[in-house]
Amino acid sequence: MCLDAGVFCIALDAATNETAPRSITKFLENQIALLEGQLITLTSACTESLPVKDVKTWSTSIKSFQEPACSTLSLGLTSNAPLAQCAISPTEIPVAKDLFGISDLDENHPRTILNPRPKQISISSIPLHIAEFLFRTYVQRIIPQYPIFHTVQVELAFDECFVLPGACVDTGEPSHRSLYIVSIIVAISLTTAARNKQARAQSIAASLVRSAVFYAPSVLTNDLDGLQCLLLLIQYTFLDPSVANLWLLTGLASEACIDLGLHVEENLSALSPLQLDLRRRIFWCAYEMEIAVCAGLQRPLRLIAADITASFPSQESDQAITHASIDTTGMETKFISRRIWGFRIIESSVLEMLYQDAPRLSDLALESWMEDVEAKILDWREEVHQSASCNQDLALRSQWDEIELYADIAYEWILVLMYRPCPGLKARRREHLMKAFDAGVKVATGYFTQANRGYGFLKYVFHPCHHSFASAMVFLQALKYCKEEISDSYTLAEVREYLSCFSRFFSAIAERWPAAAHCLDDIQRLWTPIYDEYMAFLQQKQQNTHFAALPKTLESIHPAESIGDMADLFEWWPTFNPTADVTGFATQKTPSSAVPYDWQAEFQFDADVFSQGFI
């Protein structure tokens, strides 16, 4: 319309009180031109000199983990802008319809990319004993699950940022990398350890992450160090999707893996065992994160399993992994990460076959393939439970409990992902949809249990929200199109209770991701007419009225037009709801991120663990 009127297409920039182009393209072109004009040369990551720390019987430094050749290029557009501004925007929530069309350039939108962010807090405001506790939580409970870093790397970073009693005081300032790493580590641990006032803990954690992102231009380099820092940000964003866009971040990480050749293993003889192991664990963490996001958002994978030749890294404790060798006689501590990667491989096979452009199989071959996948995920779950039952180490009991719950949820999620209507197979057999119906309720129930676990258990937000919403859509689809089967297998009270499982979950998860409350609004909006229709069916059935037998596939139940109507009713486009007043840390209703006076009293950290000495 601007072109038709012969006027400039501009709008108010609320951050500067100046005008800005309404065109996203023009806006980005202006920003890129501005950044290029301000571009400065960064010191090469290869020539940095960092302190060396002795750990047990061997010495290393952060940079000694790096491969001999590295690049000064940034992971992003330029070294001054390693993350596109759109990446530092909220991850979308799933919704049943694209109901909201407000522009991201609206100056009244609290999330607009043109509005300034709230103030951050720094790790210097955290008491030493609190920082020690949160750091120990990350090292002992989270690194074994997501071994992005070697333990020594994070210990070096922590020692730069905090001076422990009796340690030699270094008058030098902490490096940007150390400040970035420790800030996000503390943020991750805070969301994991807090057992009270979780919304406030989330707000403080988000403030710490915002302070860390300030150092992004100098830490997100195009090498393994930079990729580690990016993966750490992604790891936090899984716990608080409001701080960044997971789709864009994981895409950036996958492209970096391809650029660095981490998915293949050729001519690596020059690497030490430590360097090779770190290379592998960085890749598999990045790959796992990409699959998790693509499955949640139902978007295409960048890395296809057939193109990957990288081996799994060692499961041994980090103390057993040195430049000289890997001691395989010690305790295995990374059993969780290895099993999560195994699950993601199965999940990726479903995505490639049913949600991407894989060659279409015949009905018989597809049925055989689905049975094979179901057998694989069942074997995977049984192996987890069997291994957990064999564990004799009480110190690892809670970690085995965590992966057992994860395995139960993952098994049900694969059934939902495989048996729900999907791009590769829209006409489903009713027994398939009933499988997804039953599994979907168990997905929501499992995630509710996970959200209420105690100290040390990762409080996932992104996966539970998207998986549970997809499961709720399957639940409603089955209730609409499989009335006879559901009425024969479940009482009306059970059907109502199943819906309450989704209500309980989204009410609980909204404390950590307020935007998720709108998922429940969508579910309830769709539930009302479908439930009324189901009640009418039950009344007819009780009155012994004639009810025609239902055919075997959804496509044969309704003509092609009706299938389109069904898809329109249930199709959910991942989109952020910008009109909500509870979506994120930029709104007035956001809990305070002010530094607590008494952290232990406010967040009720596990008393026994909190009282232990720092390791």
C-alpha cells in the first residue's frame, strides 16, 4: 500500500524515538550496513593466552582442548553480530490456529525487536557459597547429561570469575568467555535447583543469560569454543524458551557442525584422545538438540542420519579422559547422554520417513517399518530400565531415576509422533489413532511428573510443551473420529480425567513459560464442541438408536473436503502469541529479577545437598 500511495514505508522505532522501515528486509539491510560500518577486528581465538590449571595428575587449559587449526570467523553475520536479532526473540508456542497477526514492529508490543531489553544482573552479585552450590549442581548432574564441556573447562571458567578461600588471588579480569559460561551455567542450575518461587528463579536466571549474551560477539567464534558457547545458550533456552529462538539457534549450531566437519571422522589421527572425545561430544549434543527442536516444531532436519559417521564419545568420567589416553576402567558417568542420543536417532528416523520428503513406501512396507520402529523404541526403553535395575551405586540412583522417567515419556512420544496424522500419512487406521490417543495422555502425565521432580532434575520446558500440545491434538482428533472405540474402551469419567491431565500439565509448565498458558486456552476452545458432539453420540448409543459402523480409515469416514476441514481445525502453526500480557520477561507482570537477600530461604534448595562442601 505504501508503494501504491507513493510514500516511504516507515514506522516509529520505540527504542530510539526515530523512524524505522516497516519492511523487515529494509530494516535488516539498514542494521547490517550499520554493523559493517562499526565492525572491529577481534583478536584471533588461536592466539589468546589463558591460564593453566592442574587437575589431579594432568594439566590443561581451555584452549588446549581446541583442534590445532581454528578460524577467527564468527558463527553469525559478522563478528560484531554473531546472533541475528531475530534469534534473540522468544521461541514460539504451539497454537491451534494462527489467531494473532500483530506486527513484530509494533512499538506497543513488549517483545518488539525495536524495544530495549530490561536490565541484567551479573554473577558478581551472587554470593560465593550460592555460586559454588549452583556450579556443583551443573558439574555433577547436568554435564553427564549434556557433556558440552569437559569438567576442567568449566572449572577454569569458574575460578576466573570467583576467588575461592585460600586460593591465589589473580588480579586480572575474567575473560568474556568465562563470564559467559559461568553466567549461563548458574542460570541453568538455578532453574534446576529451585524448589520454591520457580517463576522468580526463572526471572533471575533469564537476567543472568541476558548479561551473558552481552559477550556473544567475542565468544561465538567459528570454532569448537564458539560452538560450545552456542550450545550452552541452547541448553538454557530449552529450559526457558522465552529468551531466544530455538529453531534459529539450533540451525546455526547444525550449520557450524557441518562447516567444522564434526559429523564425519576422516584424517583425525593428529588429534589427542581428549580432543577427539570433545569433538564427538560437541557434535552429538548439537545433533540431539536439533532433532529435539525439529520434532517439537515439526520442521525439516538439516543433518540426516545417513550422512553421519561420527562415533559416540566415551562414557567415562572426565577425570579418566586426558590428552594421553582414556582410562576405561573407571566409573561411567555419561550413561544418560548416550541413551538420550540413542533415542534421538530413533526419533530422527520417524521424522525423516513421515515428516520429510522420504520415498513413499507401499502400505505393507510402511506397516512393517512402523512395527520395526515400535520394536526399537520398546527395546530402547527396556534396556534403560534393565540397566537402572542393575545399578548398585547410590550416588547415581537419582540420575538413573531421571533417565527412567525420560525413557517412559520418550516411548509414548514416539507412538504419538508415528501414529498421529502427519504429512507423510494423513489417512490413518483407527487402531493407529487409538494408539496415539492412549500414548498422548501418558506423555502429558509423564511430563507433569517431570515438572514436579525435586533437586537436580532438569526442568525441561520446550519439549514438554510442544509434545504435550501435539498429544492433546491427537486426543481431540481421536475423540472426534473414534467415538465408538473410545466409548467401548473408556468411561466418560476417564475421558474427562484424561483432559484434566493436559490441564494440570499446562498449568504447571506456565509457571516457567507463561506463554504456555495459551496452549491450554486453545485446547479448551477445541474441547467444548468436540465434547458436546461426543456426549450426543453417547446419548444416541444409550437410546439404542441406529448408528452406522465406522470404516477403517479417516479418509473413508469423510470425503476429501472433510479431511481438509479436519486438517484446518487441528492444524497448529508454531507461532508466538504477541497479544498476551504474560509472555516473557519484558512484561510488567514478570516476577522481580532483583538479587535475593537469602537465596536458600527464598528458593528452598535441597538442604542436604546445599550443606555439602564444594567439590
